[in-house]
Amino acid sequence: MPVLKHQIVVHPDLAGQLAGECRFTPYDKRFGFSWYLCPVTVAQEPEWLLVNAEFGYCKLVIAPEKTAHDIADAAIMVIECHLPDDRQQDSDSVSLQLQDISWHTAAKKPKHVAQRYRRALKLIRKCRDRFDVAEALERLNETPLRLYGRTCTPTEGLEGLLLELADDSRRYRQTTPWWKLQWHLWTQKQAPWVRQ
């Protein structure tokens, strides 16, 4: 069973801007993190905004060139920033490798992603620069959101999942017989504690 990976989803009309850098396939929801890539304008400059489908977490891609590498790196940085500090050795459930990111196209966003994008756009229009946008998005990520019948902030949801995965990883190492651990290593079974 693989570790959780990232999927970056782009509207077909925007995929051409990144076509030379990555290979696109039609989006088919997979187990992992889905990030919708949305265009925004900050201080009259075109930028990219990532909106997470699972928790509604928003991240402005802050990089000079806005390449596919920069966009993928921004998605990974979100996870790295929210990993439980005191549990780094147990935080091996999510891939932090750029080669594990897949690129997809989809003509429509889920309703909650579209709503989150519109809300972020409204905040971004009031900002003077990227630093103002980063602060506004941080506040937005701390604002409760109702998704899948539950209400929590996107930050709480993301950090809660990462902590749960770290707990599952530790429990797996502490309760699995040594021979089974060795078998999983030998068969290169990554993160067998991750439930799909």
C-alpha cells in the first residue's frame, strides 16, 4: 500500500501553461491529497492559488517563476509545515517527493472548492501584496468550514489527519510482530497502516 500522494488538478484551459513541464491525465479521485490550481491576481501580477479538496486549505504559490516544480513544492510545503513537530519520526504516511505528484485536468471544481476559491478571491482583491495575501489566507485557513457533515478549520482538519496518521504509524511499529515488519520492508510495502 503506498503512502498518501498529491494530485494537482488544473482546468483544461489552463493546462497549456504547464504542458511542457508535466504530463496531464483526466482527473479521477484517488486516495491522497487533491489540490485544485486556480489563477489569481496579486498586485496586478498573475499568481497561482492551491485549494485543497479534502479540507479547503488555501495556499498561494510564492515563487518567482510559477513553474510546475514551484507549484508542486508549495503543495508539499503545506504538509511539511503542518506535520506534528514532536512526532517527526512517525510522520511517514505522506509522500514529500516531487516525483510522487500527479497532474490532472478537470473542467469543474467540486462545489466546496469553487466556494472556497471565490472566498479567497474576495480576500485577495483587498490585499496590496503577497505578504498581505499570505496573512489573509492564514486567517481564512483558521475560519471554520463545514465539509462532509463536520465543522472545523482547514488547518485543524489537515493537522488532525497528519497527527492521526502519525499515531497509526507509531501503533503499527509498536504492535506489529518483527517478522511482519521485515516482510513489509522486503516487499517494499509502504505505510501499511494507511487505510483507504
